[in-house]
Amino acid sequence: MILVFADQRNGNLKKASKEAISEGKRLATSLSLPLGVVVLGSGAKGVVDEIKNYGADKVFVSETPDAYSPDLYSEGVAKIAKENGAKIVLFPGTSMCVDFAPRVSAKLEAGLVTDITATDLKDGKLVVKKPVYSGKAIATVEYKSDIAMATLRPNVFELAENAGAGEVVEFSVDGEPKAKAIKVEMKEAGKVELTEATIIVSGGRGVKGPEYFQNELQQLADLLGAAVGASRAAVDAGWIDHSHQVGQTGKVVSPKVYMAFGISGAIQHLAGMGTSQYIIAVNKDPDAPIFNVASLGVVADLFKVVPALIEELKKVKG
Amino acid sequence: MNIMVFIKQVPDTETKIKIADDGKSIVEDGINWIVSPYDEFAIEEAVKTKENLGGEVVVVTMGPKRAEQALRTALAMGCDKAIHLEDAAFEGADAYSTAKALAKVVEKYNPDLMFFGKQGVGNDNTQVGQLVAEMVGVGHIGTCIKLEIDGDTIRGEREIEGGRETIETKLPAIVTAQRGLNEPRYPNLRGIMKAKKKPLEKLTPADLGLSEDEVGLNGAKTVYVSLELPPARQAGKKIEVEPEVAAKEIVEFLKNEAKVL
Ligand SMILES: Cc1cc2nc3c(=O)[nH]c(=O)nc-3n(C[C@H](O)[C@H](O)[C@H](O)COP(=O)(O)OP(=O)(O)OC[C@H]3O[C@@H](n4cnc5c(N)ncnc54)[C@H](O)[C@@H]3O)c2cc1C
Ligand SMILES: Nc1ncnc2c1ncn2[C@@H]1O[C@H](COP(=O)(O)O)[C@@H](O)[C@H]1O
């Protein structure tokens, strides 16, 4: 079996989970193996039908434990993997999975490669690619263990709806958690999540203050259905919260379009957005390194371009 | 409180990466080696915790001879003792075989609280702290940005998509440090002088009761079979026009090229 963990909270299935299931289905089809999906926590039952749309042959569902616990979640996944002889176990690269997948790897004594951007099969065994050294190199990684595990960089693997047997197997994860979530605070409900966004509107030191993030860039993002990102310089200046930071010490994003306003394009920033499909950069310095990677580079004052762009989009959107 | 902090020496993120002749590793000549940036947050939190609650901080690394420099940096920042897992057999380790060796250090010294970085930059596994936690059977708080210690209960905040969650666990426990947890101090001259006299113990696989088959490349579950430069990104069109024209060009691009409008 190919097993995929589906990250959901309160009945909201993450887009990255659907991407991982889609990729699991592609591998399962190539290897003529069934695809199993495991989903845990309160709200889990509510996403079973959605999971079936992506080709699951079996959905292992447990509404326990009620709160996220790294050790209990890993126990649940490891148990299903063992009982069903899983050969490959995939996870979406969400904050939750990156946190507990290593514990599953220790339980299964299986190799885990995080943040992969491509898969391949060699003699029926999984081979993966992963960017390393701030995206300055790409490693091809093979496994020495019988079970191969990976977390998938969000927004990289294509979604594909598929048919599957869709059998539902209920189970439960019991026991005392060693660690567990005692409080969850959602601050940005309704906002587009950075790692899942199709378009990111990002600002750097060139934006010159918090107001521009809150007003113009947010307005632009709203018009485009985009998420707002930032460089570390903007975050360090206190203009926007760290949760918006893109780069080596922030989030790794792979949107379809990354729009960089007043960002120079330092290597640590590129590490976080270098796999974006298209990059649009607006910078007044014609020699800014961001232009080396920009699909469309605009040498201009952002304070003039952004308002014009907002007007133009309003026109287009009617 | 017995505190242990685990650090990794990594190439400076500014380093130019050159792929070695074997096609699967990097050329080490000319690399400026640093303590992985996240590990600095781990060291700071360990030292701060000791200053508040008393006790001792032991800093641990597994790595070649050069990694001793990373240990000296940590000692200069206020750690009390260092342990260096240094042996040819440790080379070629992946996250799994690294954790296997570090877990033995934990079992040997039984610390109450252990700090890791969230990720060793370069290979960016983001795994070793959680792996050790599972191997030694303790709870962990991952990518922690705020930590509270209340007797033998610890609570840590972490960022999740669109918000934050608080994880609670009991000592002994592992915390992996994320940027935001604190502001790491710079080692001052006095710290650097003192660091020279602090004890540094070397350990081999045998000292940890591990065979050579369990560590380094032999004990690894994953192997890099090749390393390539990423496909060069083609710089596209570059324009220098009036703002209104630029705005139109961007909209055209979003519509016709990226097809997102
Ligand atoms: C270990 C480490 C980790 C790091 N992690 C990250 C990370 O995760 N993310 C990150 O972003 N950085 C990170 N950095 C920092 C990185 O090296 C850069 O310092 C940072 O990305 C610079 O941000 P910036 O591009 O906004 O600022 P700058 O480099 O100062 O660039 C500002 C740009 O704005 C342009 N500009 C100014 N005014 C205007 C205007 N009116 N119109 C148009 N353009 C204008 C300028 O020409 C300039 O190119 C890290 C550094 C280190 C050492
Ligand atoms: N060789 C090592 N020696 C000591 N600690 C390490 C080593 N490798 C990784 N770590 C610790 O584990 C954390 C996560 O590393 P990684 O899983 O490799 O990204 C690092 O930030 C360190 O705290």
C-alpha cells in the first residue's frame, strides 16, 4: 500500500493534503498498489468524502485524539502503516506534518526526506528530489530502508481528482499523550495562507513602513486573491509579523506567481521563493539581483507602480 | 536543571556551493563554517534557562574536527561543558543516524531539558530533534517561538498555518528552536577566554555502545545519490517604462502568461 497522511483541522482539509494524496495516487497507479489515506483528529470524518475524490482506495479515519499530539499522531500513522504493509508514506509539508513525521520515521525505522519537490521510481523503489543549500543545489535521494517516507513541499505537486474504491475504515488512537496542543489561536481566519496561495504579493525594505503593508499591498492582495509575504528586512523592522516572512528563516513558498515589491533578492530570500512558477519584480535599482530570476522585471518606483496596478486591476475586474 | 543543547556546524548561507567530483557532495575548501542559525536560538534559550533556574548546560555536536570551533562558540556564549562526537565512522550520517548517536548521548547523561534548532541549514532536514524525542521516549515542542517553564510542566507556542498553537509537555522534554524565541547574545571577549578552559569531551561510537554499522553512512536510511545545480532560471522581460504602462504590462502578464486572472 501507498499511505498518505491528510492534514485537516476542524473539518478543513488542507490543499497540501490533496496534493499529497494526488501524488500518492500517481505512485500507487505506477506500482499497481492500493492507495490508503489516514486522517486523524476532530473533524476527520467530515473530510472523508473529499479524500475519496482524489482516488483513495481505503480511508483510515479516527476522530481521536481530539487535540494535536505529536506522539499520538505518529502512533496512529505508524500503526496503520504497519498493519497495512505500507511501502511509501507521504505527508503534506504542513507545520503539523513537519513536526510529527520524524517520530513516525523513528517508529517505523524508515528513512524520511522532507520538503521534496519531485518523485521518481527506480526498480519499483521511491527516489526523491529535494532542494538543499538555500536552493543552490538539488539533491537526488534514495532510501536504504524498506519503507520510504517524504514530506511534500506545498504547491509543487499537481492536484488530480481520481476514482478509488473508497472503503472507509474507522479506528481510534488511545493512550496518554506525552505532548499535546492545549490552545489554538487562529489570527488570520479567512486570509489566504501563504504556503497555499496561488499568488503572493510580497514587500521588502523598499516598502518603507507598516502602513504600506496594511493598506496598498493588502488591497492589491485582496484584488488578486493573494497572500501577503515579506522579506526579513521588513519583518525585522517590525512592519509585519514574522509569520509572513518568506525565505530561509521564514516560509518556503511555491506559488504560481510571486510578486516582489522593493525586495533586492538576497540568496536567503530566494531560498524561500525560488521555486515559484513566475516571479514579477518591481525595484528601482536596475542591478537588483531579483531581476536575475524575474520572469517580468519592472525597473520603477514601487510607490508609483502599485497604485497604478490597483487602478488597472479594478478596471479589469470591472 | 540539567540542560543539553545540540548544535550543528554548517556552511555560511552566503557560501557559493560547488559540487565535488563525486557528483554528490560539496567542495569544502573555502567554506566559512558557522553554527546553524537556529541552533543559536537553542543555545541562547539553554543559557537563559540556566541563568533563571540554575544548573548546567552541556553542548553537544557530532561532526569532524572543525566542528570543535562551533562548540567553542557555544561555550563562549555561556554553555558549561562540551561533548564532541568525532570519529570517521560518524561521517555520511543522515538525520536518522545522527539522531541515533545523539539519542545515546541523552541516555548516557539523562538531561531534564534538551534544546535543538528547528533545522540545520544546508541539508534542512528539520528532523533530528523530533527523531531523538521519539528514540528516547520523551515529548517535544517543535519550532518553538515562546517557552514557559512551570515546575516540571513546559508550554511552548508555535506558528501554524493562519495562527498559533500552544503545546504542553512534561520534563524531560525536547524543544526545537524557531526564530523569534529570543535574541542570541554575541560571545564577548571574556566569554571567549573562559571558553578555552571549559571541558570538552570526545566520544566515539564505542563510547556510546554503538557499532560502526549503526552510525554515519552505514546507519543512514537515506543517501544522496547525486547533487545538481538547480535549472538556471531564465530572467524574462525587463522593462523601464511609465508606471501606468508598467501596470498594464503586469496585468497582461498575469492574464496571458501566468493565466491567473
Ligand atoms: C542566516 C540568514 C538568514 C536569512 N533569512 C532570510 C529570510 O528568511 N528571508 C529574507 O527575506 N531574508 C533573509 N535574510 C536576510 C537577507 O540576507 C537580506 O538581508 C534580506 O532579504 C533583505 O531584504 P530586502 O530585500 O527587503 O531589503 P534590501 O536588500 O535592503 O532591499 C531593498 C530593495 O528595495 C529597493 N527599493 C527601495 N526603494 C524602492 C522604491 N521606492 N521602489 C522600488 N524599489 C525600491 C531597493 O533598490 C532594494 O533592492 C537572512 C540572512 C541571513 C544571514
Ligand atoms: N551533527 C549534529 N550534531 C548535533 N546536533 C545536530 C546535528 N545535526 C542536527 N543536529 C540538531 O538537530 C537540529 C535539526 O537538524 P536537521 O534535522 O538536520 O535539520 C539542528 O538544529 C541541531 O540542533
